[in-house]
Amino acid sequence: MPVHDEPIEVQYEPSSDLEAPARFLWRDRLWVVRDILARRVQADVGVWQVVAANGAAGPQGIYELAEPANGGPWRLSSTGLER
């Protein structure tokens, strides 16, 4: 996966007992989360691996969204191939 370290804005949607990312704004584009593949914690950062698309009909890709435990801004940590 290509590595990034770019700020993103995340919008949540309640999902069972966790608030899961539903959408994120990256490079002035809105990405819609289609599926959550995994969630893990590493070095006090929650990392969500998601399938997302740019808009309703855009091609889907795999993205890793990093949520700092200290409440700092979310980061896009990596992007993957189209799915």
C-alpha cells in the first residue's frame, strides 16, 4: 500500500458499540466508506482499514484511516489498489 500522512476530516456513523467512520474528506473530495475490513490499535492510534469510493459511483479502493487516541486530527495513513 502506498503510504501517506495527510490530514482528513471524518464523519461518523454509529455501528453497534463503536463509532465507525462513514465518510471522509481528503484532498477536497468526499469519500464514502462502503465496508470496514479491520480495526486495530498500534502505538495509541486506532487504525481503520476501509473500502471507500469517491462519491456514489466511483471506483472502490482500500484505505487506512488513523485516529489518534489523544483526540488529535485523523490522518490518511495509506491507500491501496482498487477493489
